[in-house]
Amino acid sequence: AQTVTQSQPEMSVQEAETVTLSCTYDTSESDYYLFWYKQPPSRQMILVIRQEAYKQQNATENRFSVNFQKAAKSFSLKISDSQLGDAAMYFCAYRSVEGGSEKLVFGKGTKLTVNP
Amino acid sequence: DTEVTQTPKHLVMGMTNKKSLKCEQHMGHRAMYWYKQKAKKPPELMFVYSYEKLSINESVPSRFSPECPNSSLLNLHLHALQPEDSALYLCASSQAGYLSSYNEQFFGPGTRLTVL
């Protein structure tokens, strides 16, 4: 079974600075998808960024980018120019590509605080 | 419309009550999910419906009864719950079948359930 580990329960960053959240995972599959979800205090979970394992190029979405190291099974999230609205719980998630596999495996989350 | 709606937002019920949680989406998604989330924890998958058929039941107690009346609606019927069932219940939807792995799950805002 796949597992996802987020080793940083809490992180803090100064507004406008850069922060990196770590995520490692364990799988025997060669193809899969990885996601970062954000859950602000209002509690609605939204997708931040996704990465296909077969793509070597790291995904980027505006101020959010990932460092995907397939061999190391590492998938970290970098937030540049941090804003107060980035404060949230961040969950790393894994999803198999097996047909009909709808299960997301979540890490335990990292609580990000942004200091003004 | 990329919204998943859930009603009610808050629910307080006694252990002998029967209540239902409702979830609706109009994105044409054919996979819908129920998650349970305790404070400061990741969501735990409860049920998955794919093309209106129950495809995953994560060994959830029978006091939780899901129902998918049509492709846009998902219900969770509650009966004889225990105080430890108090949590945030999240609904999500996504593409189904071979598309489900790549496509994100869209989450609703959740129903905050308190069992007295």
C-alpha cells in the first residue's frame, strides 16, 4: 500500500518570503499522480498543484512550484512571495493511475503560518 | 460551475436521531466521495460512488448509509451515531473511470457534525 509522509507538522514564513513544504511517499508503482491540496481555516479544500510521475518537468502554478524527485520519492512544494492568504493546512496526496482507482492517499498535513 | 455544495453547514444530533447530509455538484462528474475529517487530521475516505454505484466502502459502520440518487446528488444517512462520530464530513467529486486518477477532486465546504 502506498504511504505519504509530511515530516513538518507546522511551518512559518514571513510575508513575501519563500517557504518549502516537504513530502515523501512510498510506492511500488512506476506511474502515478501527486497533488498538493490547501485547506484554509474556512475548511474548503482546494487543489494547489499536481504532478504526473511520468513527466520529468516540475509543475508550476504562479507562485507555487514543486520539486519532484522520482528516484528519491520526494515531492516538495515551494511557495514564493508568501502572502497572508497562503496560511492554511497543506496536504500532500498520492493517486494511483490504475483504472478505476479513485483513492487519494493523504499525508498528515503541514500547518503553514504566514507572519506579517 | 466548479462548485460542490453541501447542506447543512452545521448539524447537532442526538444518538437516537436520524439525519441526512446532502451533497450536490453540476460539473458532470460521475465519481463522488464522502470523507470524514477530524480536527488537524487529513480527510479519511469513507465511500466512493462511481457512475452512481458504490465502488468503495472503507469498512464504515452501518450507522452511516450512503445513497447516490442520481449523477449530481450524494446523500449520507445517519442513524444511531456515537459522540466519536463528531467531525467535519466532506463531499468531493471528480471525473470517473480512467480519467479519475489525473483529475482533481473538487471538495465541498463540509458539514460540521456534532453528536451529543
